[in-house]
Amino acid sequence: MNLKTKEQYEKEMKIFKWCIDNDIRVYREPTRLGKKPTVILVLDYKGQIKKGSEVFTQGSKELENKIAEVYEWAYDRALDAIQREMRIKRDNSS
């Protein structure tokens, strides 16, 4: 069993909080009805919905890791966009 270090956990929580505060969410969507169905991940990126195609077993470590990975991807993408916007504003004001 791979346990996360305190630093890894704190980084994931910082990213998760930032994403929630900035209207970015990752959630599970069942692939069928019934008890403990498999799920896909859905990314709600400021109202833009993107559904994944990879299927996961609920409660699996693989699912938890993928959720953390998607949050980190969305966080990095949003920060890049913010930094580009700031550079454009700075360049246009010069």
C-alpha cells in the first residue's frame, strides 16, 4: 500500500481548495444503475463539462489517484491561463 507523504497530501488539498474556490470540480458519474456501479470522471471547468472515457471501480485507489491527477491538471491549466492573461495585460500597458 502506498501512503501519501504529508507534503503530497498538503499539496493535493491546496490544489483541491483552489479548484473548488475557482469553480473547477471533478466528480464521478455512474456508468449504469445498481449497487456500486463503475464510474467515469466528469470535469466541470467553470461550466464547461468534459466527460472522461476511462471506467473506474468505485472506491479504488486508481480512481482516487486519477481524481487527484485531474484536479492537478486543471489547476496547472488555470494558472497558466492566468499567467498568460497577466503577461498580455502587462505587455499592452507598456
